[in-house]
Amino acid sequence: MKILSAAGVCEVSLWDSDEPVQREELLRGVQGAHGLLCLLSDKIDAEVLDAAGPNLKVISTLSVGFDHMALDEIKKRGIRVGYTPDVLTDATAELTVALLLSAARRLPEGVEEVKNGGWSSWKPLWLCGYGLSGSTVGVIGLGRIGMAIARRLVPFGVKRLLYSGRTAKAHAAEVNGEFVPLDTLLAESDFVVVSCSLTPETQGLCDKAFFSKMKNTAVFVNSSRGTVVNQEDLHEALTSGKIAAAGLDVTTPEPLPTNHPLLALKNCVVLPHIGSATYSTRGIMGALSAQNLLGGLQGTDMPSELTF
Ligand code: NDP
Ligand code: DGY
């Protein structure tokens, strides 16, 4: 808001709450707007674009993910899009590593046992989990965040770093990454980390067949988008012992209902989509999304414009 006010080039109509704007309110509020700054929880589809009308020149999202936006409709209308890549990469990678370690070393279970009196004494096999040292890690989507996760995991003593995706990446050399078919990654990895973007191709990628190819001692981690995972199949894989544990920062839906079967499992750690949630990162994302909006409104360069 400070950046937008200081620029003095626009009037701002603000949904002044941390809670998502109601759809009706969004459809009403966007009418006639030249720019829209939105969150990943706002579905920007033809209905919103039609409600906005022909003035709309720019949409700036406070996220790097853009799967909540109907890009084909946006393109048709010649609207520019700003997003927030890079500035949240470190925070999201850090959180993903924390989630991986929490699931692999059973941290929430341990904390719970300390609180509920389940900690009776030191016991040889109690709360044992899986360690990274000497392990094989598979990263699905070695993009900005996937690479930052790999960089952080390698110093734990990871022996092999496998990755899969559409194309081999030159930057993989820095972590000795081996580009392999997905099936090889699933069969050989002790940790499978999903950090790809959500596309029609990756939607539902992690399903029954996917989990059945993993080792039964393997840990699955997803910090991309919830719908990359078929949660019923994940639940089955976790309860039948097909895989050892899972850590999810993203789910379908968000929030996950408190009575969801995944939340009853000790071997599933679920976080409320907090990958980029550091004060500093969110501040930088906010500033970048304001600058993107201004660039679009003024017809100048945006610091981070999405090309599509
Ligand atoms: P990038 O675009 O840098 O990386 C996305 C990667 O996904 C690319 O390497 C791409 O590979 C890969 N990919 C695309 N299709 C496939 C596929 N079919 N199989 C495997 N890999 C595929 O984006 P970022 O790393 O910046 O962000 C990735 C995603 O992380 C975001 O889209 C968002 O959904 C999520 N995210 C979640 C956060 C959280 O809070 N949990 C925070 C920030 C982001 P290729 O180049 O070969 O196409
Ligand atoms: C994104 O930016 O796409 C995340 O999911 C939230 O930071």
C-alpha cells in the first residue's frame, strides 16, 4: 500500500482483510479496474475478467504459482501478468527441508509423546525414522525451488541426487544431479520431493501407480500444489505401508478439513501452505507485486513479468 500510494498514479480499492475476498465482492470490486493485485486463493477466470471489463491492463499476483489464473483468457484480452519468482525461493526451500526432516525423523510424533506422557524412557527403536546421510534424493521439478532444495539437502551427506522433469537442466551439475525417467527416480529414491509447477500434466501425477513404484521405506514430500497429489491414493500408500511417511505443505482443499483422514495418520505431517511464510519474504513479495502492478498500469517494464 505504501508503494502504491507513494507512486500517486492510481486510486486503490482495497479488500482490507487477511481472509480471502468473497467471490461476489471480488466480482463487484473489480468492475472498471485498470489493475488487479490478487492472491493465489483468488480464482482469476473469465468471469472475473468479464466483470473487470476492458480497462483491465495488468494482474499482479502475490505468488510465484499462477495456476489460479486462466492464462488463455488473460492472453486473449491482452492483459499483462506480474508474479513473484526468486524472492521466495530460499524461504520455500528451507521450509521444504524442515518438512522433509519432520516427516522422516517423526518430529511431530516426538513432540506429542513428550506432551502426553508417552515418553517413558530412552528405548532402542522408539521413534526411529530415516536419515539423509548416504541416501538417494529424487526431486520432481528441478526449477528454482527444486534446485534450492537440492542445494540444501546435499550437505546432509546425500549420496545421489536424481531429478525428473520435462528437460535436463544445466544447473543440475552443481549438485551432481542425474536426470532420470520418473519411474527410475521413484524406484531408487529414499526421499521423493515434489517441487514442480501445477500443469495439466502434473495434476494428479502422484497417484496409486506412482506410490506403488516407491520404496516402502521412502518419504514423500510435496511443497508444490495440492492437486499434484491424489490424496486418497496417498492415504492408501501411507496406511498400507507402501511408503513410510509423507510431508505436505499443500493440500486439496486448502484448508484441509480438520476431520480429513490424512490428519489422523501419525506418518503424515501436514502444514498450512507456509512455504514462503517468513516476514522478510512476504514483505519482499508484497513490494514486488506492487511494483509489478505499477509497471503494468504505466505501460513500463515490470520487475517480474510472466511470459506466456
Ligand atoms: P519453476 O518454474 O522454476 O520450477 C518449476 C519446475 O517444474 C520446472 O523445473 C519444470 O521443469 C517443472 N515441471 C514442469 N512440468 C513438469 C513435469 N511434468 N514433471 C516434472 N517437472 C515438471 O518454479 P518455482 O521453482 O519457482 O516454483 C515451483 C512451484 O512451487 C510453483 O509453481 C508453486 O506451485 C510452488 N510453490 C509453493 C510454495 C509453498 O508455499 N508451498 C511457495 C512457492 C512456490 P521444466 O523446466 O523442465 O518444465
Ligand atoms: C506461491 O508463491 O506460489 C506460493 O504457493 C505461496 O508463496
